[in-house]
Amino acid sequence: DVLLIILDVRYAAATFPPSLYEYIISKGKKLIIVLNKIDLIPASLAAAWKNYFKTKYPSVHIVYFTSFPSYNVVGVTENKRGMKIRRKKTVFSIVKEASQQIWEICNSLFGDK
């Protein structure tokens, strides 16, 4: 049994109560946290959030998700007010990558069960 929790990475700590983690683990369940909207924060902050969750909740598995994967990687521009401008085109390969990561985690936890 696996519980998949999707968190908006901008409010990750505020929306994931420690008591939920303790309850899930006490029931013998596995937990995967999907950090969603990582395109809205710097890549270094996304990595810091992943490290935070892995350190504070050692039994949790983390997957990144974004609909705009190139946003924080290459060619980010800003408008006159300093707002970041991103491509509007959704790249579906990130959906495939996140799904693949979730499958790999489940496979490593349960194998052929």
C-alpha cells in the first residue's frame, strides 16, 4: 500500500503535517511525496525542499513534478517588473518522467507483488 501526496512546493512544509507522516508510517504504509510546481521556484530551492523532507521524514520518497520543465533551467527572462517569464507550452515528457519515477519507487518497495 502506497500513499501518494501531491504538495505545492511553494508551501510544502505548511501543507504537510508531521502527524500525517507518523500516522501513515505507523500503519505500515509507504509514502511518496510529489513536489509539484517546481517551475515556480529556483532549482536550488527545489533541491533544498527534497533534502528537508528526506532528512525530517526518512521513510518518505520524493518525486519532482512540473508542467514547464525548462523554466528554471535555460533561457529564463524577466519582464519590466522582474517577474519571470516562462514558456506556455506544456512538455509532456515530464509527466512521463514523474510517472516513471513513481513506478520505479513502487517497484523497489514491492517488486513483483
